[in-house]
Amino acid sequence: MFFACAKKLEDILPAGKPVDPAQTDTVTTTEPTVCTPPDYGDSVLCYKWLDGKDYKVSPVNNPGKGKYISTPEGLVIDGNTGEINVTKSESGLKYKVGFIRDGYQDTCFTTVITSGINYLDGIYVLSDSDTLLNPIYNGNPAYVPICGPNGSLNGCEFDDDEDDDNGNGSADEPPAGFSCNAQNIRVDKRTGVISLKRSVLDGLFGTLNPSNGKKVSATLYYRLDDCSSGALRKIDIEFTYYSKLSDVPQGLINDIQDVLNGILNFVFRSSKDKVANPRPPHIVVVANR
């Protein structure tokens, strides 16, 4: 069982296998001419604003004819050409892209990362002072935040609203009325850290004594001072409330662990394997242990 998932990575990751954003995780067969992994030029794919057009990236090499697959869910990839639609893909995640050459069964993998933030699924027990939900960057919990540890770099904005703060019109602004803070989800606009305790006290679930299983969904819009040059991105988040830890269904605990395995451990070996969908991140808030 995994709690406070952003805090104890050693409980999740296999021994001796720390998460490394630069790691390519490329697997080839003993006959490289039979199976060549796709090469996208850079392991980090940066979302770019193209006046409403989708930003797409194709392999810079030619592995031959075959089938492209990816894990976990969220990467929008053309199964025939390997072209990745970065705009439509979920950002802030690490993916494995596999290629199976026609006429062969070998699968070779490469890793790509869609730049952005994510919040890891987890169970947060408020009575244990487990009250803060921290964003992770570029699919790596060990990665230094691009905005600085305390939001000291001012090029980032979390919970962006419909104001035209970059002076280029409303086309790249969120729709009106989608602010998380307006929905009592207390997001630090400099760091993206969400105070779960303050959110509950301020009425995230509508009352100070919500019923078990009460759900709230929200969309967080944000901009990062990274390779995206402040392009608007978003992430959907789901919150569920339980009064006591014993109230949390075992099935939900299992689902959260499955998602974490898919994101952090890459439990994926062939095109037949299935990995739990990592989006939206599911944040289970428990009042008391």
C-alpha cells in the first residue's frame, strides 16, 4: 500500500533504479538491423504554441516499416508512422515508445518525456500532516522544479485565468471560470503546490464533513518558464474524500498502486501488456488515520 506518494520514492522504485529524466531506456535486440528504436532527436518533447495548430514530432531516423506502440496511456502517437502529437498528448509524463518491425516479433523501446507537470496519484492523510500536494516536472519526482524550489524564478504561473497576461490575445488563455482557487482548491500560483488541508477547510468538498466517496474534478491551467516558452498547458485532477483510512476501498488502493507502477516502474514488456491510465491523477484525501 502506498501513501504520500511524492515523499517516499524508495517505497515505489526498484532498488538501484532511480528515476533519471535523461535516461533513454532504449532496448534493442542482439540484431540491431532487425529492430531499431525510433529516435525523436531529444528525449524531452516540448509543447509549443503554433497559433492554434497542433505541434507534432516524427522520428528523425527510419526504423523501417512496422508498428509503433506506447505506454502509459496519454501519448497520442500514429501507430504507422510514429508521429507524436505533442499538443494532444498528456504533458509532464514519461513514456516508453516501442517499435515492432514488420515480419518480426522483437520490440525495441525508447523513452520520451512530454515536458510539463504532473501530480502523482496517492492517499493523503491530513491527520498525519500529509497536507501538501507537490507537482513533479517532466515525469521525474527527483527533478529540480523548473520554477525554483520556492517559486523563486518568476517565469511560471499556476492556476492561470482568462486574463491576457502575455499581451498576445485570448486564443492561448483558459476559458473563463476555470480557476482552481475559485473552486476552493488552494494552489500556490508561483510553485503549483496545492494545500489539501486548506482546500478542505475552505470548502473543496462543499462542507467540512463531506460524505465518504465525495468527488470533485478540476482543471489546472499553467505556464512554465522552460522549453515551452510559457505556452499554456493544463492538467485535470480528481479529488476524493474519506473520513478514515479504513473507509478507503481496497479496490481504489489497488488502482492507485497500478497507476504508480505504470508511471514509475514501466511495467510494460510487449504490445499485449496493458498499463493503467495515469490521467487524471487521483488524489484521495483522508481526514484521519
